[in-house]
Amino acid sequence: MEQSCKKCESSNLIFGNFEYAGEYASLGYQCSDCFHEGLIYYDITYTIFNNNFTKNETKKDNKEKQT
């Protein structure tokens, strides 16, 4: 997904600080063409996969059985 300036829709952006705020984050930018400064917001989605825990436990159990 290509980011673009909200004012002139150019993709020539200089990105600044990424700020994490819990359930969302923002990324500051300045447009190289029109010098507009703005923020791009992102929603953060947390997911937990049970398979990852199962795989990790299996590896741990296998190591213990080998020793």
C-alpha cells in the first residue's frame, strides 16, 4: 500500500516519527512536492494464535525428553 500526501496526492514523502498510542499509531510525514505536513493513522489489531503456543510447548517437551 503506497502512502500519499493528503493535500496533493504525491507519493514523495519524507517520514518522521512513528508514535505508538495503544490501540492506534501515527506516522508523521512531510511532502517533498508541496511541503504539506500531516499524520497517517494506523489501527493496531492484536491477535493470539493458539498454534504458536502449541508449537513452542511441543519443542520444549521434545528437548526435555531428549535430555
